[in-house]
Amino acid sequence: MRIRLDIAYDGTHFRGWARQPQLRTVQGELEAALARIVGGAPRLIVAGRTDAGVHASGQVAHVDLDEDQIGRLPRRRRDNDEADSIAALAGRMRGVLGQYPDVSVLRASRAPDGFDARFSAVWRRYAYRLADATTGYDPLDRLRTTTLRSVLDLEAMDAAASRLIGLHDFAAYCKAREEATTIRTLLEYDWRRGDDGVLVANVRADAFCHSMVRALVGACVAVGEGRIEVDDVVAIRDARMRIPETKVLAARGLVLAEVGYPADDLLAARAEQTRNRRDAEDPAS
């Protein structure tokens, strides 16, 4: 049985999503909690691997359970209703994780046929929070907001962001990985100020390469500070080379907010299409 888990976490004290020996990771914590409940060595497949320090409010993963593990699912009602037992798994995992954990399972549900948390996804959405000198520093948000001492030009940043939308090679805004493609479709990129005055970037793409969101944010910050012009973000992209004026912003301001999937009857086809494309573009993936 394949189960979908909807997950949120504060990434501050995690060394990213992916399990690593001797390091605390989101995957490691969740798999350990699952193992205590259903036994064995459950393995999670995630929609998007986040880096160290990156948060999530809308992460999605799946896990495959065998018959013995299914039999150990928590029971909330005497009729042993399957859907009820799967839903109860989220609560049981929260209990195992502790009273105030920095990772939580929001929901557990039986995955539709053909669902793959990673390969069925059609897009991922990130948000980035940034406080400039006009906003001040709110200590309550210190773990999820990057702060700058400069005053940023929001209008210029939003204009620059809009120039980057579309299907392009984003090598200039990605951390290089041998044999991996850097071609992505950026579906949305815009900036606004929230009610608290904090600048918030909305970034949505079919997929992201390593450090891509934080590099895109850094480019727009350079525009907002007047260090480069609005159209320079496109010239940098097309030159496929990073320049010193643009920086990769800190992980603390970045949140994986949402993952999009097609209708249930299209999940399997989407997963197969994505696998085939990744295999062709990136043999090491």
C-alpha cells in the first residue's frame, strides 16, 4: 500500500531533507518515527529535497508499506476502517516526534493509483521572506526571514522577476552538478510586501535545480539595491555565468509552500513522462 504524507518542518536545525549518516535530517527523523510505528525500514520518497536550513509548509512524500506494516497501522475505531487507520497514522507520528517537534506530519492518506510524490508532481512553489531596512526586525520571525540593512526597490525587483519567467537554461542561477540539466520552466516569479512590511517572493516552476530559488532571489535583491539593472538578470541568465554582484541568499528565508499534482487519472502518465525525461537529461539522477 502506498501512503501519501503531507509534511511541514522548520529546517533551522536540519541538515536538509535527505538522510545522511550521523547527521540530523528531516527524512531521517520521519523514517525513524515510521519505523517505531509500523516496523521494518520504511523509505520516504519526497516531492522536493530541500537544502540545510530550508523550511517547508507544503512538502509531500510517499511511503510503501507491506502487509505486516499495514497490520500495525494505528486503529481509532473498532471496525478497523482502512481510511481511518491511515489518517490516524499522522497523529501517531506526531506523538512519536514529540510535543513540540520541528517536523510534523499534517495528514496521511492512501495514495491514488499511479501516485509518485516526486515524479507525478507538475510544479513546486516556494516563498522567500526578506526584511529590508524599512521593515525592521521581528524576533518572532527570525528563523524564517532573511534581513538586509539596505532599502530595496520593490517595483524594480518585481519587474526583474517577471523577465525571467519561461522555459530557459538557468545554469547561471544553479549550483552546478555534473551531467545534470539546468533547463527549467519558471512558471511564476513575483514580489510583494506583506501586511507586516516584509518582502515576499512567490516562485513556482516545474522543478528547481540546486540553490536555484535562492540565486534568483539574490539576483532580484541586486536589482533592488541598484547594483545591477532590471534587464541584467536576463543577460546573466543567457550568459550562463554567475557574477559577483548577485549572491545566493540565506536558506532561512526560504519555504517550500506547495506541490502541484495532476488529476488522479493522469498521475501514472505524468510519473512515467517525468522519469523518462530525467533519465534522458540526467543519467545520474
